[in-house]
Amino acid sequence: MEADDLASADELWWSWAVLAADGRLPEGAVAGLDPEEHVLSYEYAGSWAFMQRIGGGRAVLWGVAGGSTKDAVSQHLDVLDGAPDWASSNAVWRSIRNVKPGFLAWYSRDGWDTSTTGMFDGVIELVTTLLRADPHLVEQARSGTAEHQLLRQAHGVAHVAAQGAIRKRLRSQIHRQMRESVERDRGLPERPTLLARWHRVSEPGISFEYTVMVDQGKLVALGDAPWLPEALQVSLTNILRELHLGEAGEESGAWIAAQVRVAAGRITLARAFDSLPPWYTGKGPTMRALSWEMQQRSAAWRPAWATLLPE
């Protein structure tokens, strides 16, 4: 199942609101409405979901269902990757800063879309529970004739202009400053012993470049490397993971990205602690990942652009 198998945003919103208002939920489930953010919430048996209604018939749905978080982490997914500006709303941002969701989908005139394709089996089951409200009560709520305060408040919507565009511009500004930043010398060797030993033992026999970024301590390769056998990719990534940990300073932090280069039979390692150098051609790190890294460092070792990161 995929995101477009979900019911329409309007149908889901009003059934969910009615169930939250009359409390006819599975035993142990909790649902509610934040009238200021225009967000409905639902939590049950370790799963949870939020839905925000946004002007122009738009909506965002995110949360955890079954193993969706584990799947997202294992695939290193940024759930906001590819999402429109308005879907990166203030409510979504605050929610996912500390707790990574396993799914996120957004609704517009074209229906539901998502950056977490293939993770919706558990979501459909979770959401189906929220579509079981009495149709007559749903119609009353939608028409505005229901008297319950929550159902009156459910008619509000968050304004598109107040959502994530500002944050995306800020992220672009941070990435631009990172491109212009100069690395502070940390006295690390160009050819670390661990890497040189890997090269000598593995004997890849080809010239290549292999780039990784770091997302909250986890290494993520930038694209596939079909020219390097899978076993060598795995062993090289393991070496880089060891180097990332071993080269991190208690005050100066760890590198944000690195690139292994093999040319003319020689292997070297380029690192980026404070910048996005020319050799880094991938999509820049998320503000969440950058904030996490800066929290590991003392103030003296944070680049100037770190002051732009959200608290």
C-alpha cells in the first residue's frame, strides 16, 4: 500500500475529530486537537500520528506506525526530502526535531504524496481506525452544526504563508555560508593508517572517489558506487565509521562529511568539519543533523554559520 491509498484529507480530518470529541476510541488510545496549530493527534499501542490542516485544502500527516521508524532510520530517510515548503510546517518541524517519524505524507489537489514510499502498510491500518466515526456526526461536524468545542475549533486551518518557506530559506543560507567557510586545521593526516591498511589489503585496483555525509552520528553514502564491489563498500564504510569516531575531538567535534580518493595507486581522505568544500557535491546536511553536531562541540569550535541554527 502507498500514500495514495489513504482516504481524502477532509474525510480523515472530520472522522478523526469526531472520534477525538466523543472518545469512542480503542481502549488505551488518546486523541486530541491543538486549536492553535490546527493539529489532530492520536496515540495507541506504541504508534502515533499527527495531522495538520493547512489552507487551500492542504494537509500533512506524520507519525510512527509499526516498524516505520526503524525502516526510515535504516534507509537514512529525511522524511521532509522532496516535500513542498508548506508541508515543512512549524508544527511538523517542532514535532520531528527530537523524535524522528517513520512516515510523512502531504495532501493537496493531486491527493496524497510522500517521501517515505513503501512504508504505508502499518499507516493504512492505523488511519483506518480513525475513519470509523458515525457518518451523521461527521456530517454535523463538517457543516458546523455540532456543539462540541473541539469540533467547532476543528474548522480552523493553518495559513500556508506561515509555514516552512522561511526555514528552507534559512537552510539555503546556512549551506551557502558553509560553502564559503574555511576549515580549521585539526592536524589530521591525509592518509590515515587504518585507511592505508584497508587499501593495501583490499587492493581495489581502480581509481575512485567515495563520499559520505554524517546524519546524527550515522554515516550515509552519497549515491551508489557500482564501480566498487559491495563487500569493499561495506568494509570501507566500516573503516570510515571508525575514523569518524576516532578523529572526533571532545571540544572540536567530528567531521560532517568526508571523501576517500584513490588515484595513481594512492589513497587519501578529505574531511569537512566546518564547511561544504568543492568536492562535496551532494545535498547539504539537514538543519537537524547540523544542530546535533554543533551540540557536541564547545562554543569555541562552532563555525559562524552555527549561530543561524534553530535552538
